[in-house]
Amino acid sequence: MPTVAYPFKKGLYLNITNRCPTACRFCIKRILKWRFERWDFRLRGEPTTAQILAASAAAAGRRSFAEVVFCGYGESTYRLPDLPELCRGLRRQQAGARLRLNTIGLGSLIWGRDIAPELAGLIDAAAVSLNTADPEQWLAIHTPLKPFRARGYESVLGFIRSCVAAGLETTVTAVKLPGTDLPAVRRLASSLGASFRSRPAL
Ligand code: SF4
């Protein structure tokens, strides 16, 4: 059975779509063949909002989590129309938990409008996987699909700025990859008003 919700560290993580605008070099769905620990993240069709909420309730059991994270093996903003109902349900299930979106940052380009103000009414925090401060290297690392190549990098920077302006707790993240300049990513994050976190590659 594919995994839609799973507890990991202090969070309850959600895998709500497998759609992606990129094929990131570091993606664990490629490296680990869609698996992580005991879970299988290859969805057979996208779960409905009701199915996601049922899965999160089942995965949580009686536990309370510090945060609920839209993560998964896909870009969760593809499910933007479902997020209002989903977030309301999650806030009922996990009162007091922080709702965080882990994203590649292309949601505004996917939808053709700035989605950060919409997200700000739903979630608390956004962690944007930027990984480099170099636009050419961004293309090489993330290999975006054709519609996301020309304006992708600039759009991610705009999305980060917009998340900050909308009041979301915004973190730029970078996987430690050979040849990337993490201090430069940190400086860029700071110039955009976001905090910065690096994380190890698998
Ligand atoms: S956006 Fe996430 S799920 Fe999609 S390819 Fe990149 S790392 Fe993998």
C-alpha cells in the first residue's frame, strides 16, 4: 500500500501528490526507488482530501505532533485547490501543530499567479528547496520540465520573497551537493528575508 501519511521525527508527514515540475538530481524517489525506511511513496492515483485526512488520523493515532509537513515525493502545490479543506481538517486533528510546506518553490509558476498570499492563510511555514545561488547550476541540479526552464529560477526567488512578505515563516534549504556554494545560498536567503538551513544529501 502506498504511504500517504507517516510519522517522522517530531512531525507528521504527508505525501499528497507525485506530480513534480522538476527531476532533482538529489531526489530520494530516484535514488531510493520511491521508498524510504519502511514506506512506499509511489501513489497509485492521488488520494482525495478525505483519504488524506483519514490517512493522517490513522498514522497519528493518539499522538500529537509539533508539526504537520506537506512533503512527499512530489510538489504539494499542485494540490492547491484542495489545501483549504485539507489544512482545516489537519488543524482540527492536530490542534496547535505548525503546518509546513516543503516545496521546490515553483507553485506560482505552476498556477500562473502569486500563490504565497493564499498559502499564508492556510499554512504557517514554507521551506523552499533552492540548493544554489547560481541560475545555471539551478537548472543542472533540478532539471525542470520545459515550461519551468526559462523563468524557473527567478520564479522561485520571487516565491520566496512573496512568502516572506505574506508573513510565512520562510526557510531556504540547500542539500549539500558537490560544487555548490552553501555560503552564497545563505547570503541569498538572507537578502530575500528568509532563514537558511542546509541538509545532507543521501
Ligand atoms: S521536487 Fe521533490 S519530489 Fe520532485 S524531483 Fe525534486 S526532490 Fe524529488
